[in-house]
Amino acid sequence: MNSKLRRYKVCLCQNVLTALLIGATTLYAAEASSQDGKSILRKIDENLSSRNQIAESSMTIHGRRSSRTITAKSWTEGDQKSFTEYLSPASEAGTKMLKLRGQLWIYTPAADRTIQISGHLLRQSVMGSDLSYEDMMDDRKLSDVYDVNITGRDTLDSRDVIILELTANVNDIAYYRQKMWVDSERYIPLKQEMYAKSGQLLKRAEMKNIKRVENRWYPSLVIYKDMLKEGKGTEFRTNTISFDQQIPEHIFSKASLR
Amino acid sequence: MKRFLLKGVIKDKGRSLLPIIVVATGTMLTVVMYSWLTGIMGDSIRMNANFNTGELKVMTKAYAADADQFPNDLAILDADNLLTELKAFEPGVDWVKRIRFGALADFPDANGETRGQAPAIGWAVDLFSKESKEAGRFNLQESIVKGGMPANAGEVLISDELARRFDIKPGDTFTLFGSTMDGGFAFYNLKVSGTLLFGATGLDRGAIVMDIADAQKAFGMEGACSEILGFLPDTYFNSEKALAIKTRFNSQPTLAQNEDEFAPVMITLRDQAGMAEMVDYTDFVSGLMVFIFVSAMAIVLWNGGLLGALRRYSEFGIRLAMGESKGHIYKTLLFEALLIGTIGSIFGTVIGYSIVLYINIHGVDMSGMMQNSTMVMPSVMRTAITPTTYYIGFIPGIFSVILGNALAGIGIYKRETARLFNELEV
């Protein structure tokens, strides 16, 4: 009887140890994947984020009836301040947009008014494009607002990519979940899918013309597609960009809107 | 014989006066009730048509697919040309251009910066042309609470609720912020000429009514419009006529095979969200009410016929005793009922029609009862005058009297000649 009981105890101990070993291994693997994912996300941030930047861009909006291109110059400092002046077409020239710590103002010379954009309006499209004010405003680093997991590897546009799944760890974010195809050598996303918490695909972005700018890789063309509306998407081209410049403080003030 | 019976009905007031009064009263009530119910429901449909749906509406096919979102990027581009074509196509219809928009009304402080904002739903209509009936369709003059109608370009009417919320008075300015037709920023400064109270919460929350030329400038829609609305000359929506025009327009060879998503397409009031149900419900309710009322009147008049036949029990006995056939007596009874029903119905319809006409012209102000109404309904109720008004009263007026007499007269056939003299002695 005693020997039977001893054998049973030994067997039980062995099973528990095996289960603990498997669990620990799985947890370690998941942690390792998360750790690797986090380091990939940091490398992406090193490419895309900077202390400040000055860029000239053009945005081509492909509507159902016609396409039009808007050019703009923007000054950005960290993730709290940015100022954009629209240069063309003539109907938009002189329109300025200022972001200061989560607040957004637009000035237009046509009406000579400064209007604050807030609330649900931030989710509206900017100039009929596939980008919302929220998209334009959110300059936070991905590693600060998303938890990440590596879900696979693939090839995209002849480049080896790591597939990441990002889940938001903050509440004030436009996209709760993202799927990202990241160039495994340059650490730059080549494709992004943005999802709502419900799982609905909201937007898709494709990064093209990846170039070496200063000491980083940067996509000079991003094609955005709002999946909830018809149309052929919006092409956002960065024509010139320079990082870590001296930007006068007065640029980021409401006085510079007029 | 017929003339003899007519003389009898006219001269023997004991036989005809009370039945004629009863028939006339029933007929009058039927006419008034029918016209009142039809009028109230018809006015609600008319108000929706005036504000939103028209009786006919022309849009681009692409716009029509998402019309409730006012997708002005899909609007009609060469609106004046299409308007001319529509006027030639169906001259009897009043065709008007409209721009519908959703935008943000931004009220500035003394420094020109945002003091307050509210979403607004806008109607841009022809306010300044002499021949335009649009101000009347929106009942603007009567709905103004403060200030007056826009007199110049750049002047608009805003809902009184919006004005009170942001302490806006006539003469103050605000900026309309939205999207131009091609998706750009639309900023347009406007001056408030007056404030409006339509009496319907949905409209009064944030309505803006402006001239279409201002909206075209504001939203970069020069030469364009969201939709062209058509109003038939009939007082109340004529579903068959609207459907016939729509079918004829959409089946034109240039349009029927046109796969361009920006080609114009015509729809009727019934095709628009919730309106078919509202039209059908109106028909059902007015039909049901008329049926209930007519049935009730028929019972009253049938009873009158029964009483009349019973009162003439002795008369029929004498006539039978004198050798008149039962069938002949029954026929004369029915013919007299027809005469009484007709005379009563004519009197009742004339009196009822006079009341209906008076209410149709002057209306009944119900605004005091509708202060918290959320429906798009007019505050002044009117009766409707339709072809049915002229004959609806004859249904209970004639048929119920004949039916009453026919049933009561069956008793004639049960009389036995052998017992007639005994009955007459009594």
C-alpha cells in the first residue's frame, strides 16, 4: 500500500514538474517574442521619430470624381508641437494648422478666423483625404503606446519582413490594434493595417520609396486608404525632410497662425 | 310615379324632415372628419416633402446611394442645365435647386477665436428670386422668432435654440466650417438676420437656412447643387403622378443605358427613407377612420330607416288592403329612401364642404399643443380638399338609408291580407 502511494506521489511530482517546465518555456518564449518585438518597435521609432523635423510634403487625394494635390510645409517638435502651412493649391494656400499639447487650431485667410478643432471633429477627414486630424496629430512613439508581439515572417516587395501585432496600452488612441509588416533589415514598416477594438479594419497604409535620410531610413511615399470610404486612397509624399534642426519657439504659437 | 314620390317626400315633412336632417348631419360629419384626418396626415407628408424629400428628387446616382450623408463631392455639377431640361421635360412641376450640408457653426469671441461650436444641419435654397416659392415652403416668415428674413448675400437664418445656446442675436456673425465640394477646407463668414423656431425638435436643434448662392460660394459648389427637388401642382402628394414622371424620366434612352455614376436619377417621395411607410400609414389610418365613422353612421341611419318603416306600418297595411302589391310597396319604399338619402347627402356635403373649405383656408393653430413635439409636423392644421371630399359623404348618406329601409321593408312581405283589417282596427 505504502509503495503504491510512494509511486503515485513520484508520478504526480514528475507531472507537475513537466507542466511547470512547459509553462515556463512558453512564458519565456512569449516574453522573448515581446522583448524582441519591443526592440523592433524601438528601432522603428528611431527611424520615424526625432527630436524635431522640418518637412515639405505633398498630399494627392484620389476622390471618386477627380484627384488633387495639396502641398504643405510643416515643423514638428517631439510629439506635442507641430505647425503646418499649406502652400498650394491657391484655395488652400495660407491655411495654417497648429497643434499644441493635444489641441488643434486652424486658421484660414479666406475667413480670417482661427477655429479650434476638437471632439468628434478630430476623427473627420482632413481635406477629403484618407487621413483624419487624429492621424495627423498623433506623433507619439509606437513603443510608448503599443504592446507588441511577433506573429510571423514573410516577404513583401522583395524584402524580408517581420510581421508584428501591436495592441494599444493607452486609451486615447485612434487604432486599438495594428498589424505591421516591418523590413527586417531596415526596421521600417512597409505595410500597416489599423483596426478598431471591435476588429474592424479601419485603415491601410503602404510605405514606398524607402530612402536613406541622414542616418535613418524613411519612406518618402505613404499610400493611405480609409477602408470605410470609397475612393482610391491618398498618396502622402515627403519631398524634403530634415531632422533635429533649430526651430524658433514662436513657430509653435497661436500668433504664427495669422 | 317617381315625381309623385318626390312630391310626397317634399310635402310630407313628417315622413322626410327628420331622416333628411339625420342623413345631412352624418354626411357633414363624414366629410369634415375625412378631410381633417387627410389634411393632418397630408400636411405632415407635405412638410417632409418641403424640407427634405420633395415630391420628386433628382440627384446623381452616386449621391443617391448615400444621400442621408449629404455627400456634396458627388453633387450635380451642371445644375442650371439640368434644371432647364427638367423644366422642359415636365413644365407642370416646380423644379428647385437645393444644397444640403452638415457643417460646424463656430461662434467667435471678441478676438475672433472660437467661443463656442455646434454641429449644424443646413438647407440652402433660393431665397432671393422673386418667383421662388422656397421661403413659403419652409414657412420662414411665420417661423421667425427674432430679426427678419435675409435681405442680402451672406445673411442667414439660424435656429432659435442654437442662437440662445451661444447668445447670438440678429446682426452677429459666425463662421461655417465644413468641406468644399472637392474636399478642401470650407470657412465662410455669415451674418445672422434672424432666428427660427419650426416647432420640431429635429429641426430646431441646429438648423441653418441660407441662400443657395451663398452655399455655392461657401462649399466651392459654383454651378452645382446637391439635389433638384420637384413639387407637383396638387395640394397633396399624388403618388401615381409622381411615379409616372419618374418612370418616364429614368427610362429616357440617354439615362436608361447610362452607367455613369454621376448621371442623374429621379426618385419620388415614396422612395425616400421612411416616406413610403408614412404614405401607406396615412392611407391606412384615414381609410380605417373613415370606415369606422361610415360604419357608425350607417348604423344610426339604418336605425332611422327602421323607425321610419315601423312608423308607416299602418300606411302599408291600408295600401295592401287597397290591392297594391307587396313588391310595389317595397320598391316605392326603397325609392323614397334613395330620394331622402340623396337630398340629405347633398345638404350634408354642401355644409360639410363649407366647413372644410373654411378650415382649409384659415387653418387651426395647434402650436400651443405642439411645443414639445419631435415630429416634423405643421403647427397650423388644415383640412384637405381632394376629389374624395365630394363623394365620401354619399356612401353613408345614401346606402345606409336604403339598407335601413330595405331591412325594415322586409316586414311588408310578412303581412297577411286576411289579418290586415284586424290590424287596422287596432
